[in-house]
Amino acid sequence: MTQTPTASIRILADNPNHHLWNNNGTFWCHYTLHLPDYTKRRVRQSLGTPCIQRARKLRDQLLLRAAKGGAL
């Protein structure tokens, strides 16, 4: 039986920019995947935008895919 990774995702109402990181004007998303073999993998992906509103939308889409096991 194959298990899928589990994304460690926190949704904080008081911090709408959680999981976002601004690296020299471009936003990145970062989160942790917990793997079936009890290891973890940190995932960092460029969102390719300097716009915080666009970055939030892209982050939400990315984390939704990760929560469903689609990002690895």
C-alpha cells in the first residue's frame, strides 16, 4: 500500500502572508511535506510575482494541491 505525503500547512487568520517569503521582490511559498517513511521534505517554490495579492492566490492554489497529495 502506497501512502501519499502529508503537507504541513497552517492557516492563520491573523497572518494572511503565512507560507510566503519575499526574496528580492519575488514571492516564494514554503511548506513542509511529511513523508510516509517518517522523514520530511521542505518545499520552496517561486511564485514568480512581486504582487502580494497574486502571491496569496498562487500560494492558496499550491497549498490546495499539496494538501491533496499533488505536490512533490
